[in-house]
Amino acid sequence: MNRALILSLALASGLVLSPLSARSVMAAPAPAPAADSGVIRLKSANSVDETLTRLKADIAAKGIKFFSETDQSELAKGAGITLRRSVLIQFGNPPLGIQFLTASPYAGLDWPVRMVVFEDADGGVWIAYTDFAFIARRHHIKDRDAQFKMAGEVAGSIAAAGAH
């Protein structure tokens, strides 16, 4: 994908870009998420690769289904854009996660669980995922409190295993 197409897509989606090229915009350092964004982040003591290895090992040890891994920096490279290391993983426990979808089909936007492991401008590695309480509020789900609590605890445990 070339820069002109990226800029066209960004403009069509309502994204406001400065006069910088798409390459510089995409490589800019990421600020911490806003407090109300629902993003939980945890600094990892490990490299991106080691963090991913630990996350996947903990997911497997817990008997949770691993769905996919997307190397976003490789996708960027293929588009001619520089992006620091960034990998998205998706996983979940279908008997638990499907309960969110039965409460609201829109919850499918947030399930399976997504965690991103990325390197910041200073070389630090972060794990980020969406808070399950935020997901419940986002989709107006009020009758699955125990399930959201359990999912949040499991996701937090997996992130901690990846970070340490």
C-alpha cells in the first residue's frame, strides 16, 4: 500500500493528518492512553519476543484457545511504513467469551481477547488490552458481571505472566 493510498484512506475515515507524510505519522511515539479509554497497559521486563513467548505459554497452560498472531510491524514494512515492533495476539475461552456475545452481538467487536505487545520510542516493551469492565459498559451488558470479572482476572494474569 503506498503513502497516497494511506493518506486517502485516512482522510476518507475522517482522520486529520498534519502535513507530515504517512510514514512519519505512523512512526510517531504513542502517548499513554486516556484514562477513560478502557486500555490497560503493563510494562514488560522482557523483549517483545520473550513477552510473546511468555504470554502464549501462559495461555496454553491455562487451556485457553489461541486464535492468531499478527505482526503489525511486518504489515507496515510491507506497506513501506516504518513501525516499531508491534504484535497483536487473539485468544479466548469460547464458553466464557460467547456469553458476552449472547448478551450483545456488538461484544463481538471485543472478543476474542486482543492483546498488543509493542515497543515504545525508548525501547520499552508494553502489553495492552481492553479492560473487561469497560467492555461491559461499552456494550451495555449488565447481566454478566461474574463472567466479566473472571475474564478480567484471567487477562490480567496472562499479561502479568508475559511481563515478568
